[in-house]
Amino acid sequence: MIKSKFLLFLLLFCSPVAMAQEQDKLLQLLKSELTYSMNELKKQAQAPYYMNLRAMDDYTVNVTSSFGAIASSRETRMRTLVPQVRLGSLELDNFKYNSQGAAQDPRRGNVSGVFLPLDDETTEGIREAIWRETLKRYKFAQQQLEVSKTKATVSVEDEDKAPCFSGVTAEKYYEAPLDGIDKIVDVAVWEKRLNEVSAVFKACPELQQGMANLTFQVYRTYLVSSEGAEVVQNRVSARVMLSASLKAADGMVLPLNMDYFAYNPDELPGIDRMVADAKEMTRRLLALRDAPVADPFTGPAILSGPASGVFFHEIFGHRIEGQRMKSESDGQTFKKMIGQFVLPEGMHVYDDPTLRKYAGEDLNGFYKYDDQGVKAERVDVVVNGKLNDFLMTRTPIDGHPRTNGHARASDGFDPVSRQSNLVIETSNPKTPEELRQLLIEEVKKQGKEYGYFFKEVTSGFTFTGKGGTNSFNVTPLEVYKVFADGRPDQLVRGVDLIGTPLSMFSNIIYAGNDARVFTGMCGAESGSIPVTAISPTILVNKVETQRKAKSQDILPILPAPGTK
């Protein structure tokens, strides 16, 4: 009787989460294999001082409809494992001059992990895959440690002197697997819905592309480390993208995009709104087709919230990713500028992965723990115009010894410093009307005929390396001339926004009160990760543009089907 009471006591006080954790076979396998690998490798002459195993279980539904018909509909699931093996010491290890922990895969052309069996019952298959990839990474770590030792003997005077790895508190966090993930999205319903949306584009025979795409993902990640960290979390997201394009008479391709994001697919916009947006995209594309090609230009401009969000992500955000300051090959634009003005007084920039919503919108860059098992933190990067901090991983840099939870990666990559939810705000906001009037005043002050309004941009790229020009190029989609004499705004096409970062930042003079959310996926050396940029409209007293490269293609000889 006493024994029965004791067992009942244990059951009452054993939480559902703890029970799920004990029953999570993949987690228990990862923990046991990490212990086994660490104990065995400690017997080698070069013993690891740190190891972790990171597994990603990715369930994705991807449906694409083109001009009213399903072009592809896929439901996929895969598991990937990435071990990390660190040899040497905190001061000098195999990652000192190499941000990745495995040799380049000649078949895939990049660093990759190993695929794991999906069935938890295939214990031997999972163990064999973990053993194989861990051994591969250990051998590469040995090679890279020798490279690090050699390079360290000839290091330059201004090389970063911070250690290679920083200590942290080992986190314990567990989320149970989600039940019925294959039932959350009704694929047949979404196929019908997307067909109805993309069918709108059939009404415009000039369009060469007219698509609606749904991507729904349940992304479950595991991290266990030799320090005792155990972090298991789920990420659920749904995104619809509308894409359409046509070609002008001179061969210039003109695309437009629109997207909607939510954690729950049921919270995505209804069919009526998406159909209306598709019709509006078509109207704007026809206007772009007939718009004149812009000449190269220098002068004042306004960037809308989405446009400035992309601009800040590409041009500013990548330059405050702390791990880049460690690399000799990086331009290190801001490394020695802490405490100095990098933006106008009154402007603030912070990156906050703990933000789930902003102005009522779900944010793509949200997470609780980063890919090193570190709790996510808000980082106040710029305070009142002055540079204050960087986005840090467990790779410290001079003056920044600790991580703030910004190590991120996808697929088989090792994590590095990356953005999450980048937010730009101002203490002295202007209304849209005030910004327009200030733009016109700046145009007159500079003796120009017009300034520019960048309404939509799609993406960009930036060069940060020492070996080349520290520059950027952002691709606008919809640009207007704003005339000083009061003429109506004129839509133009063929504009590329170019320049050098420090010059561009110094030319920002005002920001608005109309913050907008831009949802995206950012590709860099640790893979493609979900991000958000949140920015108001900004006024810049000088931008530089160039004419987009002219296409050699011409309009199709044959008319589109259905136009005869």
C-alpha cells in the first residue's frame, strides 16, 4: 500500500512536458550519442574541449499555382544533423579562421550535414549517421586546428585578440512535438484558393509570369551539448507570395511581388483580399511597362517603409553581425565605431528575436533560443544615432565578450551571427506629408528638377570584404520622380540604387511615423534564414542610382495563348 501511494505521488508530480521529454526518442538518442562520442574522442591525442549535436526536423508543404493551374504541390519531410567539434582551447581552436566545421561537399558545393532517418524506431540507422558525420567533422577539425596554429604564428598586429569561444549557462528548454502536423493545412483547399488567385493574371496576356505560392513549415530543432545544454523547440509558419512579371518593348523584365505571413495559416488573408491585390499588381505592371527608363541620378529621395527595411537589412544589418568583425577578409565597417554617430541623432536600431508581433503583424524573425542553444535577447544596436552593440554569437570579438543569442543557421550549416527582427525607429518622427514637403525643399535646395520616391524594392546585395569595394546594390521595383514644381509624380523604370554604406548612412536626415513590416528570407554563409525588417519611411539628402543593365531579349514573336 505504501508503495502504491509513492508511485501515485510520482505520477501526480511528473509534468506532461517532462514525460514527453523522456519519451522523445530522438532527443534521448542525441544525448546518448553525444556522451559516447565525447568519451571516445577524449582518448585521442587531440581531444575535443566542446561538442554539440544539432538536429533539424523539417516538414514543409509547398503549393504553387500559375495562371489558374497548379504547377507544383509537394509535401516533404527531412531530418538533418550537424555536429560541432571544437579542438584546442577557447583561446585557439579549429574555428579561429574558419566559420564552418566541415569540409566543402564536392557534390553539393557547400558545407552540409547528414540526413537522419525519419522513423525514431530505426535506432541503428540514426546512430550510424551520427557516428559517420561526427567522425568526418572531427577529422576536418584536426586539419583546421593545424591551420589555425600556423596562421596564429604570423598574425597581424590589428587582428582580433578575443578568444574563439565564450562560456554560457547551459540552457534547458523543451517543447513537445506537435500532433497532426500533416493535418494543419488542407492542401486541396489551398490548391483551389491559389488557383483562384493566380487566375486573375490570365486576364492580362502581357504577363510572362503570374503565380501564387503557399509555403507552410513546421520546423523542429534539437540541440544538445557537452556542457549540458538541451534545447528543443518548434517553429510554425505560413507564407503566401504573389509574383507577376512582364517584359517591356525594349526587353526589360519588370517584376512585382507581394507576400502575407502568419504563424497560423488560418490567419492569412482571405481570398477576396488576395484577388484584389493580384488585380492591383497587374495594373501597376502595365503602368511600369509604359513608364520611361530613368537616367542615372544623384540627389534627394524618400524610401518607403518596405524599401528602407530592405535597405537597412542589406546595407546596415549585415555590418552589425559581430562574427564578421573576426574575419580578416571582412570589411569590418563598424568595428571601431562604438560610441560614434552612424545615423542621425534621434534614430534607434534594435534587433529583437523575442518579438512575436509588431503593429499587429506576425514577425518572421521570431525565435526563443538561437542555434547554439542560447536564449534570444534584444540588442540595442544604435541608440540615439550612436553605435552601441553588435549581434553576437559565442564567437566573441574585442570589447564584446558575450553572446546575445544571434547565432543562426539552416540545413547543414554551422551557425554564425545573423539578423532576426531588425527594427528602425526615430524619436522625432515626421508625417508622410511632412516628409514629402521636406523632400521637395531639399530638391529645390540642391537645384534639382526632381527627387525620387522608392515605393517598392525586392532585394539587394552588399560587399563587405576587404578585397573589394565596400558597396551595395538594391533593386527597386517601383520608383517615382517627385518634381519640385508641383507636377504629378512620374513612374519610371530601370533604376538600381547603388553606393557605399557610410556615405549613405550619413545622408539620412529624417524618418517617418509609418513603420512597415517587410518579411523575407536572408541567404548568407550559414544558409537561408527567416528575417523581418521593420522601418518607417526615411528621407535621404543624396542617393545614387544607375540605369539597370539592358536586356538583350525582345518580346516573344508568338502572342500568348488565348490572345488571338
